[in-house]
Amino acid sequence: MITRRTLVASAALAATVKPALLGGTPVRTKRWPTWPVTNQVEEQEILGALRSGRWGRGTGKLVERFEEAYATLTGTKHCLAVANGTSALITSLNALGIGAGDEVIVPPYTFIATINSVLLQHALPVFVDTDRETFQIDASKVEAAITPETRALLPVHMGGASFDVGKMLEISRRRNIPLIEDAAQAHLGEWRNRKVGSYGLAGCFSFQASKNLNSGEGGAIISSDEAFIEKCFTFHNNGRSRKVMTASFTYQSTGANLRLTEFQAAILTAQMTRLEEQSRRREMNAAYLTSQLSGIAGMTPQKLYPGCTRNAWHLYMFRYQPEAFAGLTRERFIAAMRAEGIPVSSGYSPLNREPFLENVLNSRGFRRIYGEKRLAQWREKNQTPQNDQLCQEALWLTQTMLLDTREGMDQIVEAVRKVQKAAGPLTQAA
Ligand SMILES: Cc1ncc(COP(=O)(O)O)c(C=O)c1O
């Protein structure tokens, strides 16, 4: 029998679960932590750079000071600061002499800069499918993609977690193909208790504004190979080696001006004072979030390889299964979460299917270099079904959200549960 009391109770339940997207009260209205975090440390450093009157690395000492500190932090012998992460990749590929006709192994699940750095050399990016569980390149499929033209392996530590460094290094050594780690998102990330970026011939970092260590724009290459880093230096300095930096107009190679400024180095030095503490907070919150989300049907947090002893948590990535949400589409789930005050996003699209790639392959230069037959083979091999699926189901939270309190993590979980309960009405109202 339906009593007045049961009617009141069910009305109350409906009110609490009424999703914000359908006019209910949002789980969170408070702002998420803002980024970047700064205080008087940055102010003093910047003022110091400003007043020194030495604003470029030719005369200043701040870029060098940062390079030494970052090499120490990452446990490598050498660090070269550059203008941004894209320049770090381009410089590394140039130092390896990679160019027209060469192939570079890349993941399709990454930021476009990884791919562009290869295309800008007029080299061919060869896409290897993703391990959907970890969001990383599937190392077990790399070997099959290697050809006599493969000149580098360029995997990415996606989101700040490590790709399978053990397997990639083994392939790199056995096949004698240099490993360049795209660690743009992985500051302080570790594989077997050693910093990522320090395993390959080079590790490339980005200090762009969204990154866990940032100076608005900026980047670095770390390496323990002195000859390699000197080639990088020369390239990033318009082809002028360290020795002739200010002394004479002589040139050792081609190059570009990809130097970091003293202002950026000043900010990076200040930002580094908080990096460890912020990373710990992210780790703590991410671990809690995973423990909670794992218990909700339809939510699958990113798995880590056992060798990943520290995730830099640039992104908190997980997968969404609509079947557990009454068929609610991912796009509608995202809209519902956003209305609840949780800015979740869908992440990358499959880069190997980007229409612009075809424009590049059909360009005069590429057709001349590769010819129709080789390009047809490339198209045929360019199959990444796991990645295609991942791009349909991925969800991301940003590193800044992980800097919030435990309450913030609880609100994320509460919002997911709320949307799940209201999935039926949310689907119908779509
Ligand atoms: C994986 C990856 N590689 C390369 C880059 C390029 O770095 P930047 O934006 O500093 O050029 C980024 C930056 O977002 C990145 O996430």
C-alpha cells in the first residue's frame, strides 16, 4: 500500500538524486584549486632576473642553474632547457639525424606534438596500438612495427604514468634503435624507483602552463650521453655549439633558436620548491579516488604497470562503460558531471585518424619522399582498434583537481553515484 509517508520519502529521494543537469542542486559549487600556485618565491626570482639585466642564457646564469637542478632531480648527468616540450622533441630527433625517409614508432594516444615532431622532420610516424587498460603504448606490439627504416622509438609516459619501460628498453637495446621518452607529462614520475626520462637516450619534458612543473612555456631534454646533449645544445642554438655560443659566428650544424629565457628559468626554480609536496598530495588523492571509483560499476580507473613506482598524475584517467549507466552516453555523462560541478573531459581523439595527417601524406614533399606504394602500406598498417575504443570510453580529470582536499575527491565520487542513479531520466531527457 502506498502511504503518505512512502510518497514523501520517495519525493525526498528523487529530490536528492535529481541531477543538476535536470535542475537539481549541484554536488559542488566551490571552485577547484587554481593553477599555477605562486607566492613571494616566484616574485623574488623574477625580480632577480629582471634586475640582473641578463635576460638570455648567453649572459645569464639562471638557465644553467635550473639545468643543473633538473639533472640532479631526475638523476641524469645532463639537462638542456629549451623553449617548450615540442622543441625538446624536435631537438632530440634532429640530434639523431632523423629525416626524410625515416620512421619513428609513436603511440596514437598522446598530445599532437609527439606526432608533429616526427612529421616536421619529414619522417613517418608509425602508430602502435594502445594498451587500453593502462592508456600506454602496447609494448608487446612494437616489435612488429619495426622496419629497416625505423630510427627511433618515441613512446609517451601518458598522463604521468610510465609506459612499460622495461620492455621498451629491451627492444631498443636488442634492435639498436634509440629510445626517446616523451615525458612531457611525467615530472617526478618513476619506473622501478628511477625517474622516467632517465632510461632512454633522452627524456623530453614540457613546462607549458598546464603542466605539473610550469613556466608558462618551457621544456627540457635530459640525457646521460654527453655527445648527444651537445648536439642538442648546438641545434637549439642555431647550430652554434656551446664553445662558440657568444665567441664567434661559426656553425656546427643546422639549427633553430629554441632557447629558454632567464625569466622562465627563474620561475621554474621557484616552482620546483613545491613540486614534491604537490606531487604527494596528488598521489594521496588519486589513490583514494581509485579506491572509491573502483567500487562503482562502469568506472574503470587506469591500471599501472608493476614497474611504475611513481605516477606523476598529470591526468587522472579512467574509462566509462555506458551499460552500467542505463546506456547514458559518455557525452551526456560528461555534461551531467559538469553540471554537478565536476569538470570531467573526454581526452584525446585517435591521432592516427586525424584528417590533417592525410593532407600531410598527400603533400608534395611527402609524396616525393615516400611514393604511393609506401604510403599505401603505411595506411594499411595504420590500424589501432584498442586505441579507437579507448578514445570512445576515456575520461579525464586534471592534475589541479587532485590538489584539492579529501572532500573534493568525495564530491567527485558522490557526483558519479548521483549521475548513475539518475541515468534513466538523464537518458530520456537527452
Ligand atoms: C605528451 C606531450 N608531448 C609533447 C608536448 C609538447 O609540449 P609543449 O606544449 O611544451 O610544446 C606535450 C604538451 O602538452 C605533451 O603532453
